[in-house]
Amino acid sequence: MTMEICKNINTGQVFVHLDAQDNNQALMITPQGIVKALEYDLFREPVEVEDADALEKGEINATQYKIYNQYRQN
């Protein structure tokens, strides 16, 4: 399966992009595993990656992977 990830412009941390929201925001999974609506302006463009590859390469962490899979099942 594929997922979209984005890097925070200021910190370089990778967030998992879930859905676009109103008001120029997106639903994202933070590196701490929290699902939050955050402003697109804080991030580089989303990039599509294979979810297992992103975990294997260390682009996302195990918590983000777990939350992403739970979200996808709903």
C-alpha cells in the first residue's frame, strides 16, 4: 500500500498525510503518533511512498505506521 508523507519545513520531521481538510489544513500523523489537523504551509509537498518501505527506511516510525494502518481500516 502507498501513503503520503510530508516533511515539516522548520524541523525536517516527517508527518503522514491522511486527508485534506478545510481552511488550508490537512489531517496528519505526527512523529509522536498524534492525529492532528495542521496547516499545509508548515510542510513541503506530500510525496507518495510505499508504507512498509517508509518504515523500513526510517522515514516514518513504528507508531506512525501503526496509527496509519488503524486509520486506513476505519
